[in-house]
Amino acid sequence: MATISKALYRGAAATSSTTLYTVPSATTTVITEIVVTNTAASAGTFSITLDGVSIATTVAVPANDSTVISLKQVLATTKIIAGSASATTVNFHISGVEIS
């Protein structure tokens, strides 16, 4: 059984819900942390779902600030992480462990 720590997603958010990560075939993924950074001079918001279930809905991120969500959530094969934000100046960094 291989266990690999990795960045599951790193990049700018879209303004409509977009798949950020899909668990690969024959793999289980444990999401360990989500960092959301707003690089704009005004506040923004973001939303994140794990397999269609909201874990953050229209959460505010102050201007030039970050929010950290620390969690241990397991996703099975083919399940997805999706997210969106009020502007593309909001960035996601999602870390986790893939077990195959």
C-alpha cells in the first residue's frame, strides 16, 4: 500500500463551481488542509464541497488575508472536491494524502 503526501490542488478559484480534484482510480484520499488566500484589496468569498456536501458556503476572506481549514476527511475513488469564489483573486491550496 503506497501513501503519498501531495498538493491536491493549487491555483486560482473560478467564479462558478469547478472540480478542483478527483480521487484517482483504486485510491483513497485523505484531505488534510485547505488554505484559501485572497490577494485582492477588497474582501472576497469562497465555497467548497466534498463529494457534493458543503464544508464552506460563501465564507468571507478579508482583503490580503488567508483562511485555513484543518480537517481529516476521507474521499473514496472518483469522489471530487469542488470550489468557487467571488473573484479569481481567491486562491486554493489543498493538501492531502493519497493511499493506493
